[in-house]
Amino acid sequence: MTALEDTLNPFDHLMLGDAQAYLERREARVLPKVEQLMAADPRLPFISAYVMAGDLVRADEVIELLRDGKVTWDQAEMMTGSYGRLDLRARAYTEALIDKEQAIEDLPAAWRGGDPDDTDPRFLGLWRMAFKANRHRTVRDRKGAPIPSIRGSGELVRIYRGQDEGAPFGIAWSLSKATARKFANGAATRERNRGGVVYAAKVERKHILGYCVERGENEVIVDPANLQQVTMV
């Protein structure tokens, strides 16, 4: 590393040299990802796809810096946009750039601060690791936050999810039907009136991997394989 590079902050490393050339290279990497995202979800607005793609490209750039030892893990997470943050965490762990403790450290906050594709099996893997490390107890973003009981249901908890009809189920559900309705209408992709549907299901309390309340969504993290009595409501 040169004396000049020693004085740079992590963001400067990405643009070392010709800033215009960097921006052109970045755009060349972003647009193909926009096309991929919109091909996978034709109803995704271009602006949403562009922001998501930009975050994923930034994750690509940052992981290169992490591999080269130019940034710390804390800096790497700070530099990555919300949609790419969990992707970065999963990739860094897979490549042994971070250890298990770093991969699951404060996972509820990382999840809350990101906008991940919750159908990605790597993220279910992170939650399973955190659940196991927490002695098979629900991982919570607010210490002691109780999961409300459902009268008459014993250990079964009713949960809801808003999404496109027939799409694969992800791991993020809610105790609130109103929250699920917002996601059915496009909250996850910054849309309105997307025209999705709300599903209801039941899950055994012991299978709830995570419970996040700080965003006001009463979010529960579950493996879709453990869902019971799934219906559209």
C-alpha cells in the first residue's frame, strides 16, 4: 500500500484514480443487475430495481476490499447499502472472511437495517446459526420482548405474510395482518397497490427463530418448512 493509500478512508479506495472511470465501471455493473432483478420480477419499478442493484454492486466492491484486507468488517458493513448488507454478510462468512460470531452478531439489528430477499436460503442459514447459538431460543431484537400468546392455540402461533400470489414463501412473517397487507401492497419494493395477497399460517412457538419488534412490524422469522395450516385470507 502506498503512502497515499494509507491516508484514504474505505470509501476513497473504491474511487482511487479516475472518479469518472469508476462511475462508468460501476454503471456497467449495475445495469445488468437491474435487468436480472426486473426479469425475475417484471412488476418491480425501475427505480427500486436500480437502488437494489446499486446496493448489490456495492457489496461486490466491498467484498473485494475485504478480501484484500483494505477494510475491517465493521467498515465493510457500514459501506454497504441496505439491500446488499445481508448478502455481504453471507458471502463473507462463506469465504471465511468473518467467523461465525461475526456472521450472527446482532443479527436482528442487521436484519432490521437491511432489505434482504428473504427467500434466499443463505439468510435462513444465518438465523438457524443464531438460534442455535442462543441455545435454541428465539433471537429477539429487544431483550425480553414476549411473543404474544394466541388464545386457545396452545403452542401454535398464527402468523401472516403479504406477497405475490403463488410466489415462494420467505422466512419473514408477522403477527400483524395489517403489516402483512402493507407488504402485499408492495412495501418491500417501495411500491403502492402491487396487488399481492395475504397468507395466514400457524407455526409452533419452538420453531420461531427470530422475533423483531423495533420497526413496529411484529416480525417473526420462521423456516417455511415448519408452516402449518397455510391459507389465503
